[in-house]
Amino acid sequence: MPLKKDDEGRRWVEMEFLVPGTPEQVWQAIATGSGMSAWFTPTTVEEHVGGTIEFDFGDGAVSSAVVTEWQPPKRLGYEERDWSGDAPPLATEVVVTSVSGDRCVVRMVHSLFTDRDDWDDEMEGFETGWPGFFDVLRIYLRDFPGQPAAAAFAATGHPGDMVQAWAELSPAVGIAGLDVGRRYETPPGVPHLAGTVEKVHHTEDFRNVMVRLESPAPGIALVGGCRPGDRVRLSVGLYLYGDAAADTAAAEAPKWRSWMAQLGG
């Protein structure tokens, strides 16, 4: 949905999505550090109003927030003060509503209180960035709820446009032309992944292929690209589950960083 505005100076974007699981399972996934780390980015959460949330995006990029609402298993609120330069604080509200058959609707709202439109593009970008992570969340809740999790990420910049960047990444990693349900395995010379394509989502400025992994461990791989500004960012993210997840992620991360560094030149 597009960015909305009202006469009181509030600007906001909102998203709703359906996930499997009980409210308690969904709350664990969206409001705790171990849960959010299993489908988003390494996160720590102090579980009370006034507590700190820290999102670790790698390479020293850490975003902090303060918990403003804590009503398990229904409502989480937090505020980020340094989310974008001199922007006003960004308020986020997440509401979990139970529906029939052990499923829940999750509603997420990002709000900014300002009469300036300087950050409208960034706010609208949330609607592009979040859906890929929500897809990971659905699989995590469906197949791996509560299991130990660990992640490995690697990324590189590309000077061309998205078409050029994807034309370089997708054949190199063996993902070009694959559709949902197709078997996937990385070609020789690429860190090993094997599984089945779960979802493909492409837009002008966004590419994302999701693979349900069997190897190097049960989990999910995201191979994609986005354009946050003038430069394209290509990335591979692995979400691994089970008792061996941490050891496997630690072994795979440097392989992918080295490979992506060579791709980026």
C-alpha cells in the first residue's frame, strides 16, 4: 500500500500478512532476539517497555530502538531515533491477531511525524524490503518453529543497473531461469547449496529467489538484489536451523563473503 498522510503531520506505511502458528509461536518469532534472528537479521531484544532492541546488519552497521509497547503475545512497539540521518524518530507497531486453524495475521505499521517529505522514498522502500523477510518467517514458522537458528550473509555492490547486475549474479550462482518447484544446486566453484526453489519475486529494482535448503543444512537461502539509491546491492543470505546451525553458518559465511567479493570485483 502507498504511503499515507493525515492532517496532524503523521506519515505512515502499513502491511498485513498471514503466517502459520499460534499467537505464542508468532510472538516468539517477531518479538524476541532469537526469533527475529531466525528470519530477519541478528537481533537482541530486552523484553520490556524501555528495553533496547539492536538489529545487526553486518560490517558494523547496527540500528538501535527502544521498546515502547510490550503486550505479549499481541502487540509490540518500538522507536528508532537514528534510522536515517537527521530524520525524526521512526515508530513501528506490530500487532498479532489470531485467526482460525492456528494462523495469525500480523500487521506492521511504520510511522513518522513530520511535515517534510524528505524520507517518503525510504518509508515506501519498507514495502519492498520486508516481504522477502516475511516469506522466510512463514517457512520458519511452518517448518522450524522454535528451533536453534543461525544466519550467514554476504553482499557486494554493483555499478550497473539491476538488469545488468542480475544478469551477472544469476548465472554465476546457477539461479538463472529457475522457477518455483525446480531443483537447485550451485555450480562448481560456488559454495555449495542444494534444495528446491520456493519463490521467485522480481521487480524493476528488486530481485529475490528463495530456496528451501537441504544442504549445507536445513534452512532457507535468499539470492537477490536491490537498489537502495544509485548503486545496486547483490546479496546471498542463509538462514539455517537445527542443532548444527551455528557451526554450519560460521563455516559457510567466509566462503560466501570471499565468493561475493570476487564477483564484485
